Amino acid sequence: MKKTIIRGTGRYLPSRVVTNDDLAKLMETSDEWIKQRTGIEKRHWTPEEGGVGSSDLGLEAAKIALDRAGWKAEDLDFIIFATLSPDIYFPGPGCLLQHKLGLFSTPALDIRQQCTGFLYGLATADSYIKSGLANKILLVGAEVHSTGLDISTRGRDVTVIFGDGAAALCLEGVETDENVGLLSVSLYAEGKYADNLSTEFPASRCNPRLTEESLRQGLHYAKMDGKNIFKLAVRRLPETANKCLKDANLLISDIDLVIPHQANLRINQAFQQAMNLPEEKVFHNIQRYGNTTAASIPIALDEAIEMNLIGKGSTVLFIGLGAGLTWGGIIYKFPK
Ligand code: UT7
């Protein structure tokens, strides 16, 4: 059976760096509070005047991934784009990116699974490859959060967390008997917690979809029950990791590096302790980027490869939880 192999990765962060001290000038918060509660020191945001959408960030990351894979855009037979911050309401950024890559008919699919968008996207790519529907897939995770944040004390619990960024993977189906590629996949959703992290407006269930009153109340900004999500993450991430390990017939000691979603440094440290892992086996970059949602795991993967923490023969565990709620884990083994 075909295995899904990562042929190239790339990341792109917009150049505007916003520090915690910058935010403290705009709302009642402090570098100390943000660092202590989340680990975040700074994040990248797109230009304040706008004009940059998630497909633009995705394009830059895609160009790098294609280059590293030695592929041209024309080699792609499928595009999967994961984001919660599409350039416009519809069509989704997958189509916009396809056009920006100069392609004419390559199919493009959008994934709306928020912080687990990358995990759902990777599992979808693997299924397309195994079913024979596609063989060379571009998977992108990209977010522009900054234009959707309440830059005031009212929105501070959410605003200080999120950053903009993108990453892309070139994935190829390869016929091999080697035990490589996606060794196990566990995906979950629990819609009963949908209101724990959501952006309500514009809403198709309201007519009109956006009103002055909804704007005044800030209902077009994300709202979050951070405490509950934190509690759920700390319980479910180790459960999911153990399920992934069992399905792949592996022990935690077989994992060379865990690449978790970057939502909160404390969540990932709690995961590390629950799994009895040494510090160096769990990758963190939230300090520099904040939470980039669908982009966070692939940005971290790209950095970990660049830092030579993982490479030929390595086994990695991707894991994350976020809005939906959705959560999941994937174990991937690089070929030798
Ligand atoms: O990837 C998406 C999934 N999301 C997550 O995984 C988020 C998980 N949750 C979290 O990361 C944390 O819950 C937060 C970082 C969001 C919040 O940390 P917390 O320790 O749960 O703080 P809290 O919400 O209980 O707030 C504590 C206090 C409150 O003040 P009072 O009521 O104690 O007077 C807040 O009003 O901190 C206040 N606060 C802030 N103070 C300074 C909330 N946000 C801020 C802020 N700066 N930015």
C-alpha cells in the first residue's frame, strides 16, 4: 500500500513583530502576565493597514515547500488548505491559493478544524493518497488572526495569545513495504463545547448576518472560555497520545520528538510531565509566534527539521486540541 511521505516543508511569518510590551500600550495587560500564563513573548502580525490574507501567507510558505521538494506547482494534483481565518467569507483560500500558484484546474479543499486543522488536513491527504484520488498534495496551514482581534482590554484574554503565520507541506504517495509515513491517526470532535471558543458573526442564522449592534458588542471577535479548554487539553492530550502509540504499537520512548499545537506553554509542559518525557522531547516555539492555530504544528515541524532535531528515520508525534472542540494526534515516521 502507498505511504504518505513529506517531501518538503516551508514556513512564512509576516515581518511585523508585536511584543508583549507593545500590547501593554494598547490594553491593560503586561509582559509578566502574558509570559507567566502562556509563555508567549512576541508574535508576528500582518501589516496594520490590511491587504494580506491567509492565502497570501500560505503562498509564501508553499513556494518554499515546493522548492525544497523539487516540485513545480504544476506537479500538484491536490491542494488542502486549513484555516479558521479565510481571506473572505467564501470561496475558501484553497481556491485563492490555487490561482496565485498559477494553476487552472487543480482541485482545492478547505479544512475548517481550527487548531487541529493541520491534523485533519494531514489525515485527509493520507486518505486521498491511499484511495488513489491524488498523489502529490500541497497541505497548507495559514492564519491571519490579527485583523480579527479586539485590540482593547475587553478582548485581552484572546488577543494576547494569537499570532499570524503559515506553513506548507509537500506530500507524496510512495509504494513501499517500509513502516513509514502515517503510522497512526486519532481524530476527535465534541460539538457540545463549540461555544468554548468561537466567533459568532457574521452568522448565516442571523438576518442580516452582521448588524451595528453585533459590531458594537464585539461579536465578530473570538470569545473563549480559556479555563475550560485548558482543563480539557491537559486531560485529553495524554489520552490521545496513548491511543496513537497503542495503534502504532509503539512506546513513548520510540518517539524522537513531540510536536504539539502551540496554544499555551503550560499545556504542553503539563503534557510532557503526564507522558514522563524529558524536556527536550517536546518542541516549543510559542514564545516567538504565539498561537498560530492551523499553522502552529507545521511551522514547528519546519523549524524542527531545520534545527536537525528530526530527519531521516525519525518518528514524531503531532498532537493538538482547539476550537470545535476538536483534537487529535498523528504519528509520522520519516523514511531512512
Ligand atoms: O488554541 C486554541 C485553544 N485555546 C487554548 O488552548 C487556551 C487555553 N487556555 C489558556 O491558555 C488560559 O486559560 C489563558 C491564557 C487564556 C488564561 O489564563 P488563566 O490562567 O486561565 O487566566 P484567567 O482567564 O482565569 O484570568 C485570570 C485573571 C482574570 O482577572 P481576575 O478575574 O482574576 O481579576 C482575567 O481578567 O487574569 C485576567 N486577564 C488578564 N490580565 C492581564 C485575562 N487576560 C489578561 C491579560 N492580561 N491578557
